[in-house]
Amino acid sequence: MRPLRHENGSLLLLDQTRLPAETEWVACSDAAAVAAAIQNMIVRGAPAIGVTAAYGVALEAAKGRADSPAAFRLRMDEAIRILGKSRPTAVNLFWALDRMNGLLGKLEESNSLSDIPLSTSDLADRLLAEAQAMEEEDIAINRRIGAHGNALVPDGARILTHCNAGALATADYGTALGVIRAAHDAGKRIHVHADETRPYLQGARLTAWELMQDNIPVTLNCDNMAGWLMANKRIDLVITGADRIAANGDTANKIGTYSLAVLANYHRIPFYIAAPLSTIDLGMADGTRIPIEERPARELTEFRGIPIAPEGVRVYNPAFDVTPAELITAIITETGVLRKPFQKSILGAFR
Ligand code: MRU
């Protein structure tokens, strides 16, 4: 269930704004088109955004095959700038752009020392290979997250998840849904409760759909039912993904995640975050300065063009919230399960 594929010089993105009603692919051929697709949430989910942005750089590089080295660098700087402005919260976007820029910097440096420098066309080939490697690495990482997380899932577990941290939000397999997939594949009789995830309905439209495609038992609930489900002992654990994890474990994820963590804490239910190390921002000491995207008012006031609130009403629409580390039981990464104190375990994971 890959949400993106590079084919014949374009990047094809499964249009996640149309799912589950329609399965349509959108073709992008340059960085500006990719940035618009990220901004408009045709592709979404932190790791998928990162890999897509890397392809955005690679597509633009391919357009510059005949450029002079100086023009190529200008083109790349502009591509990275546009892509970097597409969405602010998921750090995987900046991680991916830094990785592409870092590779280009290294190639330029060795070019400056070489008698037979690489052509701009060669540079474009290298950048495409890097984006492809990032896509494949992401899938391998998610499988490792799944394997580590599976150990935390008891047979018969009823698991609550929020938003979509599945194959659709990554190159494939998913992070939180990767753990769920691994538990299901291990033969555990699990049942998933998917929060619908207002206002953009990633849980209803994407998670429920994705799990049904894989025959993983799933029940849809409104976000405001989570407390009642927990109070009635219908949830054994909560797993979500993350958009950015600070060095102390504070975690930004889809709006509503914080409320779930508070509820899980009150009901003494384990609350897990599943995310790759590329979602950890060691430059942020804690979650207080994580930029929180605010999305357009119409995401709350309309549903597919149909008004569901009085015209002109004032709206506040933050797309993410930050869950304090103290409410998180563990963070499941590709290197293993990180426990408190997170400052120490997170640093250890990068060694
Ligand atoms: O606004 P979205 O749909 O991009 O938000 C996605 C989430 O919050 C996910 O939980 C997160 O990116 C992790 S995806 C593996």
C-alpha cells in the first residue's frame, strides 16, 4: 500500500484527500508541485512527507541536468526553500531536505577537488538514488519498529490509535500501524479502535480503510468517545505516531493526541509513541518551541464544501498538539523501545 512511487521521471502520489471514496494518483514533476501536494495534504504523515520532499529535490535536479554547476546549485537552493515552507511541524521534512542538501554539498566539494568532476546530470542521478534509498530505508525502519513494538502488544489486545500512522503516512507499512501489522502478522487476536480524528478525518478515511484492506479488525469511534471506551475497559493500550519528538521525549502529533494521553494516564493504560529516529529533533530540548501548524478554517466549517458551521464563525485550527513526555509510557523506534528517562534513552538510540 505504497502512497508514492517514482515512475518515468515523475512522482506519483496517491491522493489522500480523495480516499476512501476514490483511488486517484497525482503526478508531480518538479519541486513546486511536490511542495503544493504536501501543503494540500495529498500526501501527509511525517515519514511520507520526508520521503516525498526528497523526491521533490530529485525531480528538480532532473530538470537541471543541462544547468551550469552554479545554476544547478541555485535551482537546488530554491527547491529546498520551497519544500521547506510546505508544512512546519513534521521534522522528517527538514531531516530529509538536510540529507539531500548534505549529499549535494559533499558531491560539490569532491567535484572541486577532482580533475574529472561529476556533471550536473550525474548529480541529478545521485540525488534520485538518495531519494530512492530513503524510501526503501523507511520501509525497513518501519518493519523494525513493528518488530520491537509487537513485543509490547498482548494477545487479544484492544488498541486505540489516532490519526493515520500507517502505510499511507510512510513509504509503506507504517509506524503505529506497523506495530499493529506486526502483532496481527504474529497471529495475535488484536482489535483496533480508530479515532475518526477531527477535523481532517485521517482516522475515519485512512486508518479504517487501510486496516480493512489488510483484514485487521477495526472499529471506528469519534474522538470524544475515547474516554468512555477507556472507562468501560475496552482499551488495553494506545499507540500513535509522531511528527516531532523533542530531546526530552515531549511529542508533537495530530491534534487530540495530548487528550488521549491524559485519558490513558488517568485510566492507567499504556500510551506508546511509534516513530523513526528521523522524527526526533535533538535540537529541541523540549516540546515548548515545536512549531504547530494552523490549518485553514474551512477544515472545521465545511465538509467537502458543505457548510457545517455558521458562516463567518471564528475558528482556531491547530493541526497538532504536544504530549508531555511524562504521559508517554515508551517510544518505539527502529533501534528498540525507549523508556524513561527519555533524555538518556533518546541520546543512547543515536549512538
Ligand atoms: O496532518 P497529518 O495527517 O500529516 O498528521 C499526521 C500525523 O499526525 C501522524 O500521526 C504522524 O505524522 C505520524 S505518521 C507515521
